[in-house]
Amino acid sequence: AISRADPDAVAIYAADKVAKLRELRIVIATTRDYEPDREQLDHYWASLELLEARDVATPLVRQLRFELEALAILPPDATAGG
């Protein structure tokens, strides 16, 4: 549905994904031995690909890429919070 949605709906979709990834990063940073579900992360990457394929060059899409890359490259140290 997002591949055919109007720009406002796409922006809301992207904002939702960014918010959920930020929440996930908080959980990872504050919970010992927590590892994100691979399927969940694959869903976020697929969402990003869909948004980029639509050529949606909004700050939200760039932020979604940042959040995903931050999880993949620089995951927070789960032991730092506790």
C-alpha cells in the first residue's frame, strides 16, 4: 500500500519506522543480553528500500537509514546502562 500511497501517508509511515527504531535502540542500550529479532530488522531494511525506491528524499527517510546503520554498525553497549 505504501508503494502507491500519497506523500503524507509515506511520511507518516517513515516517521513511525524511525520512532520504533529509536525505541528499539533504547531497549538494546538498557537491557542486558538483548538482541533484536533478525526478521524485525529485515522488515525495517525492506521498509527503507521501499521508501528509497519511491525516491522519497525526506529527512525522515535519511533518519531511518541512519537509525538502521547505527544499529548495524555501532550498536549501543548493552552493559553501559546497567
